[in-house]
Amino acid sequence: MNLTKAVIASALLASGISTAYAGSEIETLINMLHENGMVSDEQYGRLQAELKQNNMSANQEKQAIKEQLAEATKPSDVIVKVNGGVSMKTRDGAFSTKLGGRVQLDAANYSGQPDQGDGTEIRRARLYLQGTMHHDWGYKLQYDFANTGANGKGIADAYITYNGFDDLQLKVGNFKAPFSLEQQTSSKYVLFTERALPAAFSAGRHIGLMASTKQQHWSLAGGAFGDSVASKGGAKDEGWGLGARATYAPINDKISLLHFGLGLNYRDTGEFGTARFKQQAETHIAGINIVDTGTINNVNDFLRVGLEVAAVIGPFSAQAEYITTSVNRSLGSDLDFDGWYAQASYFFTGESRNYKKGAFGGIKPKANVGEGGIGAWELGLRYSTLDLIDGDINGGEADSVTLGLNWYATPTLRFSANYIDVLEVKGGSYDNQEPDVFQMRSQWAF
């Protein structure tokens, strides 16, 4: 029996050391000893019970370790990313929010007539919160600290969207009316520091309701709008409007684009019955409008029509728009104003302008400064014209050429230099006064 006890002791020792690994082999050994009569039935029962107890303890310990490890390595319910801005979202995608913004610091030097004072300004200083709620709802609130004032003047975007329909978005709040490729492209991403002369016909931001769908090769948007957040009608009814824009891009991939667009924007002036169209020399600091209709009275309504075309071929891009505005008056003849621009750009470093769903987006350099690269370098050229003369309105006519150089050090840092040569000004308060402007901008957009 000494040999039997030694065998059993060795088996129990093995089971105590590594039951999970050797349990089945020990059980086989005990069975063989019992069958050969080397252990009694009583001993066999005790050994089986002890082996079962050891196995249960080992399994419980193993399960406890697994649970502790799973709890320690459990991922957070919220994912936080820092990539320029700060974004957070739940893992199920039900909620998200992003904090972003932009700061644009400008400096300008003026020569020629009219006299305009050199200077600097913070052109825009915006912060925004944007995200989703309960999967289908979206929101954005954007405030411009460089353009504050009474009646919510600093509010840029303030809207809610519903995205629960397939390929259809509903938007309500204060946002841009759907009109003009250059206007739909954010000020962070336009080719030059200021938009072209025909921006005098911008539809701007208004409080309204809009439905839109945006696909890879086409987009369509339409809505009804009241007035701006800063407008206070008092005893008078405010104006209202309708807007629609359609785009078609038969060619649209990462380095090639062919875009066509049509925009319509109708405005009823309400009980105010006035309208005004004006424009600076593609600059902002001096604040002098080289063409300006002044306040036009007895205006019932006006209609803007815009045509768009754009193309991208690798590092080369081109873009043009024509906009006409027809003014309907209750007294005096109706009026027609128009303007157009054409521009082109080329990336020496090989990047392509980024187009998505009917508008141009940001530039990502192939190699960022600070990571062994020189960023992205772009040269741009633009010609623009604006005619605000018709009937008894002599707002002036202007033509200008702009040369621009952009350096995108990183996706969030951009530095620009523009030279604007106003070729001709006819009529208006600044007839035959043709200034030259050199301006620079540093931009941080995140």
C-alpha cells in the first residue's frame, strides 16, 4: 500500500499544482487504480470528491481573473479625439459633439484713390459646437466674436437638423440660404482672402426651414426663409424669401471634377420696401464701398439667379459664376444688376482642391510643416466684375484682378497674400478712382 499511497499523493499534488491542465489525466489514473483494486471504494469516493472540489476552485479562480481583466480593460463608452478641434462621441453613435472654430487675422495696405487707411483687423473669430443627438438629430451653434452686437448680431449658424430620412435632411434655424458656389464654400476654404465682387448679391444667412439631399454627383436644396437674426421689424412686417440650388457633377473623384450649378433666390421686402447692393474692392479693413446703389426705395421684391461652373484636374482648378439680380419696384422702372468672376489656381506641391457634395472644402498638405514637409503651396488668379448701374440708380461698375498665394502649413494653419488691382470704376461715388490693395492673412481653423 505504500506504493499506492505514493501514487495517489503524487496525483493529488499534480492536481493541486495545475488542476486545469492535468485534471482529466489524474481522474483517469484514479479510475485505473480503483479498477485494479489498489484503492478501496471509500478511498475512491474521497479522491473523486477532492478532485472535483479542486477543479471547481480552479475554475472559479480562473473565471474571477477573467472578469477582473475584462473590467480593467473595458473601453470607455465615450471616444475622445483631438485632431485640430476636440470631438467626442458615444460608441453606439447616438451622441456626438465637436468643438471647432477659426481665427483670421488680416493686414492691408492701400494705394491710389479713394483714400483708404492701412490697418489690421481680426476678420473672424468664431467658435462652434456641432454634433448629433439620439442618432437622427443634428445641431450646430456658431458665434463670431469679431462681429458682435445687439439682437444676436454675432450669431452665425444656429440650427437643428433631422437626418432620419434616407438621403434627405431637414434643417431649421439660422443658416446660409442655398445660393452660389463661392457662398456655400466656407470662408476658411475660399481661394482668396475675400470673395469676388459679385458677392454683393449674396443671399446670406436667414432664419428658415430647408430640405436638402446631397449625393456624390448631384445635390438639391430648397427652403423658405424669414429675415436675419439681427433684423427687428418693429411695427413693420419683415421680409421673407424662397431659395433653391441644384448642382450636377458628372465627374467627381479625388483628383478630377466637373461641376455645374444653378441657384435661385427670391426676396419679398415686406413693409420695409427697400434694398441695397454694395461692395468693397475685395477687401474689408478700410470699409469703403467702391460701388454702392445706396438704399433703393419702393422695392416690392427682387430675384437673384446664379450660374456656376467649376473643374479640377489634379493640381489645377478653375471656377466661374454669373449672378444677375432683377429688382421689382412699385414706383419707377424695374432694375437689373449683374456680375461675374472667373478664377483659377495651381498647387505647386501636387495637392488637389477638395470638393464634397456641392462645395469646396479644406486642403490637406501631402507633407505637413513640422513633420518633414513644406506644406501645400497654391497660386491663384481671379478676374471679377460688378455692374450696379441701371435706370435711375447709379451705383457704379467695377472690374478687378486679384493675384493670390496660399501656404497651407498644416490642415489647420493657412497663410495668404493677395494683391488686388481695381482696373476700372465707372459711375457711382468713386468714378475713375481705382485703388490697389495688398493684404495678408494668417488663419487658424480647427
